[in-house]
Amino acid sequence: MTTVCKFDDLVDGAAACHVIDGVAVAVVRIGDNVHAVDDVCSHANVSLSEGDVWPDACTLECPKHGSAFSLTSGEPDTLPATVSVRVHQVSIVDGNVSVELSS
């Protein structure tokens, strides 16, 4: 696990990019929950953390083509993306957010 930020530094309903061991990760806060997925869209080389978060659907939308990725499974729910992004394990301990990269 790598500590990436303080929980209170995350904006509710927004994404932030953090680089862990050379991998860009989109860290997303929705209420009391934090999710982490690969920051690069599987369809185009675009930063997902620059896209919109849809809290009710628990998705992160690519700002270029509008594919939305599930923050729990990584699967895209709309075209043009057809390939999932990796989902990473998140832990919140003592107000610190840590992420473990999935293989």
C-alpha cells in the first residue's frame, strides 16, 4: 500500500490523479468511500481524472469520448470503450488514503 493523500484533501464527487510506482491512478471520493482506477482511458490516451464523476452510478466518465467506467469493476458502460480499466484496492487509515496497485 502506498499513501497517496489525506482523505480530507479529496473533493467529494471529484477525481484526482496520483502517480504510484510510475502508474497514473485516478482516486475518486464519493461520500465516505474512495475508489481508485487506472487514470488512462482504455480507448484513448486520455486522463480519466479530468472527466466527470457520476456518484449515483459510481462511474468516472472519459472527457474525450464519454465512455464511463465503473469505479467498482472497471468496466465501461458505454461505447466507444470496450476494455476495462484496472481497479485498485483502497484503504483509509487514520485519515490517510492508501492504494495498492492491482496486477
